[in-house]
Amino acid sequence: MTNSLKRREILKYTAWITGSAVSASFAGAFLTGCSESPQDQKSTTATPLAAEMPILHFFTPEQFLLATLLADTILPRTDSPSATDVKAHTMIDSMLGQVLDESYTSTFKNDWLALQNHLNQYDFAKQDVDTQVESLTALELSQDEQLASARKVFIEFKQMLISYYLSTEEIGEKYLNYLPIPGAYQPCISVNDVNNIAWAI
């Protein structure tokens, strides 16, 4: 399977998980390929307030701390790495700051401020994990027009995060079914035959 086809499947899977269409700007950038984060970037830890800040291309340090917290709330460390363990959040910063078109990133930045203001009203960073998940779920399901911008950017961030997470080498090779040299094509097989794990490629 080519990288382009692999990315299309990841986008389909991302849309299915989040229940929302993937934005055209993000889909276009994702399908044309993603470069690795600059080599001089320093990794972050799963605890945002204790994180060592990498070189940022889009977010302010304060915004990146929120992005880090959201990333590990959406994809926490379980029997597989968290979103920040594989630096999916730093990839979002790089893509927004270096790849995606300005018309999209300008809107994203304004909407992110709306999200940040909304979460700050509830001291989101000080909540326990269960309450944080409940707050984000309520936002995602909200029909309140005043929260439209915050809801929109949260869903877009979540879709980016899941897509970059699934496309990382570590997740693709260690936590999904991975066959770099595929054999015969079998169109209809039981999921039990592949241990109920999705294919990376």
C-alpha cells in the first residue's frame, strides 16, 4: 500500500472515531505528506506543567501547555504510548506553523483562543482527569452557538492528534498490525485472524 493510500485510510479512521468530517485544509496537508519535527526540538513529558518547552512554530508557550494537556487527555498513556510520548502534539504545532495555509491557521488561532477562554472558565487544568474528560465530551456534544468556535477547533485538534498518532512509526510498527512486505491479498478475513488490531499499512 502506498503512503498516500495509508494516509487516506488514517483520515477515514479518524473521521469515524470523531464522528465529524476532516477539514479540507488538514486533509490536503496530511495527504501530501508530513515531515518529521525539527531535530533540535526537545521532547515533552506527559505532565504539561513540568514539560520542557520545545521550539514552537505556531502556539505560544501557554497555548502549547493547553495543547499538551488536551493531547494526553484525548490519548492518555495506557498499554500504548500517550499522544505526547510520540510527539503528536509537537507535530500539530509544526504543521500549523509551517505547512497549513494561512487562511486556515488564522481561523484556527482565533478559534483556539475561544477554546482556551472556555476551558479557563472552569479551571480545566486543575480538574481531575475524569472531570476533564466530562468537560471535553460536553463541549464536543454541545449545540450552543456561543461555543461553536471552541467546539469546532477542539474537534479539529482531536482529528489532527489521532491522525498524527496513528501515522507515527512507533504506533504503526509496534501497536498496529504491520507488514512492510505484504503477501497475498485476502479481501475477507475474520478480525480474529489479526487479533482484533487494525492494520498500520
